[in-house]
Amino acid sequence: MFGFIPHNIELYKLALIHKSASLLLDDGTQINNERLEYLGDAVIEAVTSDYIYIEYPDRQEGFMTQLRSKIVSRQSLNAVAHRIGLDRHVISTTNGSLTQKHIFGDAFEAMMGAVYLDQGYDFVNRLLINRIYARYLSVEDLSESETDYKSRLIEWSQKNRHTISFRTGFARGNSSGHPSFHATVLIDGMEMGHGTGESKKEAEQRAAESVSQGPSDELCAELLDKLDRMAQ
């Protein structure tokens, strides 16, 4: 899959064990890929920062930060995991409810943590940039795509003198093991969009994105009525 023979195969086996399939030691310790995921997350972010800095010498910090965020997002890494076939090897007991959502992206992060421990930073740097990003990720497309819908919506509201707020809380039916959040966008006090996510930030981004898709006819009529009243 990655084009090399590991030194310590046990690291890679561990990277494939999702928390739901944890091995239990005699002392009660659970063994799974979460620690490697933590390490891999940091390694991927460092390599990606390095790559963007070199690849885009004329771009400012804001652009580089946004592009890095797009590349290392759960959604993006989950897609990469599917494209390279890593999803077929993840060990879990989630019984097909794999919209827990980013289980494969998490395993990809854990794999990069394993590669880092097994082969070193320079090796994982080359692997990510030359083999994985080059083959399975269109960085150019990501650099041109819009993902920060919340910032754009706030910018639009300020420019057009509308008030905007987000009402965010735990989603209904939320389980303690896998919390999810629901966000509502209010523009001038009216509900204009909704979204759910595994974090408040993700829920608010999706709510803002739903506004960007265009409000319903009913909401448009309500907004026009309000504007008419303001003009009187």
C-alpha cells in the first residue's frame, strides 16, 4: 500500500485497531490506535505545513493556514484512506455504522504515526508528499475550494449590515460515547440554516454552508417582509 517494507510490523498492526475493537490487557489497559493517531495528527500537520511553505512561496499566512486546514481535515484524510484502500484493513466492531465518521481518516493518521516511529520524519515527509499527496489528493483543487463558510457568511453579514448569531448545542439523540452538535444560523433573528457535526465548529460550518446553498422560498419571503418593514 505504501511501497516499503516496515521494520516493526507491530506498529502498523496497532495503527489499524479502532477503539471499538480495543485489546484488553490483564491490568485493564486498553490497546488501540488512539495514541498513534495523536502522534500521526501532529506529524501530518508538520509535513503539510512544510510542504505548503515551500510550494507557495508568495502566499500569505492566512492562505497557508486555510489550505493546511483543508488538507488535514477529517473529511480529506478519510477520503485519502478510502482511495489507498486502508479502509479494508481497519479492525473495528462498529457493525457498519461507519459514519462514526472519520474512523478511516483516524486510522490513516495512526498509520502516519507508525511510519514516523518506524522510519523517521524524513521518510514520512517524502511518503506523504511524493506518494500520497501527489497520487491521491488534489492540493490545487483544495487551494481553490471554499470551506470556511462561517467566516464568509459573517463577512457578508457585516458588509450588508445584518446581525448574525449561531445557536449551538448537543444534538438530540446524542450519545455520550459519540457526542454530536446541532447549530442554527440566525440572521436578523431569523433561522436561516442548520447543520450537525462532531464538534461545535463543524456544526456551525455546516450550518453556514446550508445558508450558502440558498434559503428556502419561505425564508426569502420572510426576509423580504422584514426588509420592507425596515424601509418604512
